[in-house]
Amino acid sequence: AQSVTQLGSHVSVSEGALVLLRCNYSSSVPPYLFWYVQYPNQGLQLLLKYTSAATLVKGINGFEAEFKKSETSFHLTKPSAHMSDAAEYFCAVSDPVTGGGNKLTFGTGTQLKVEL
Amino acid sequence: GAVVSQHPSWVICKSGTSVKIECRSLDFQATTMFWYRQFPKQSLMLMATSNEGSKATYEQGVEKDKFLINHASLTLSTLTVTSAHPEDSSFYICSRSSLYEQYFGPGTRLTVT
């Protein structure tokens, strides 16, 4: 079975500061990994995904994440936070054997707050 | 633009009534779609996998008789909450599957009074 752990249910940063959202996974095989963002009362928008190609993945809105097999991690970063980044962020994992478009297991989410 | 739509975006119903939520794939014929439920400030929990032309596959603990899923065409899946109760109030989100990822709808807020 696969699982995802997001450390820190709430993260607060100053505008312009580094954003670091942590995600660790558990999987018996190298998984597909995803970061999604959710704004209030909206669905999920894909930020970026890792599907066994380059380990450093660049996504939308200046976000990137690095797949580290040795640490079983897929942390999300952004060099400079913007007020519009305030949202809920979910890390998710899927089994590449069944396809990245199939069952997703989500982490518990991290609420990012950006302060002036 | 959006590739998955949901209707309605929000609905209020009385306890004991049934509510149908539609999920449409706008750009792709989807043989597989997913239904999730999200409680306030919590993560998404997969309820069921909707399969075009066959029965849905429900996750453990989800009442199939209460949450009826129909995937009658390659672009439409529906979730019907039967005999709704206040504890069914939640945010319901659907998604459609592609090879490498899922595309999510905007969600439907259900409030049962």
C-alpha cells in the first residue's frame, strides 16, 4: 500500500521568502508523485508531477520539486512567495504499474499562509 | 481551460431527499472517472471509481446503495446521494483519468438541512 505524509498542516512565510512544503512517501515501487493546489471552494489544480523522468521537476507559478529516492521525499519549493500562493497544497502518489492517471492517495494537506 | 465540469457547483437539500451531481469530461472521452469527498479542512478521500459501461468500484466503507454512480457515456458520470442526511454534507469532487494524471472538476458543495 502507498501512503503520503505531509509534515506541517500549516506553514506561514513572509512575502518574498522561500516556500518549502514537505512530502514523504511510502511505496514498494518507485511511484508517480504529484503536487496539487486548492483554493477555497475550488477543485484541485496540478502544480507539477514526477513520472520517472528528471528528478527535478518544474511546475507552474514558479514551483518546483525534487524526487529523492534515498529520502523517499518530494518536497515542494518556491524561491519567493507571493500573496497569491496562499492556498492548500496536497501531495499525492499513484502506482506507476496501474498508471499515474489511476488511484491517487493524497496527503493530509498543508495550508500555506503568506504574510506581508 | 477547464477539462472537467461539475453541476451544480452548490446545492442545498432537505434531509431525506436525493441529490444528483453531474461530472462531465469536456475534452476527452473518459472511460474512467473518480469521485472524491472532502470534509472541511481535510484531505480528499476517494469514494469510488466510475467505469463507463460497467458498475462502479467503491472504496471500503463507502455505501454503494447510498452513493449511486452512473457512467452512462464517455463524457458523463453522475453521483446520486440518496436519502441525504446532514452528515452527507461535504464537498464532492470528480476527476477524469489520463495516462499520467487526473484532471479535477471544480467541486460541488452539498449542504443537507
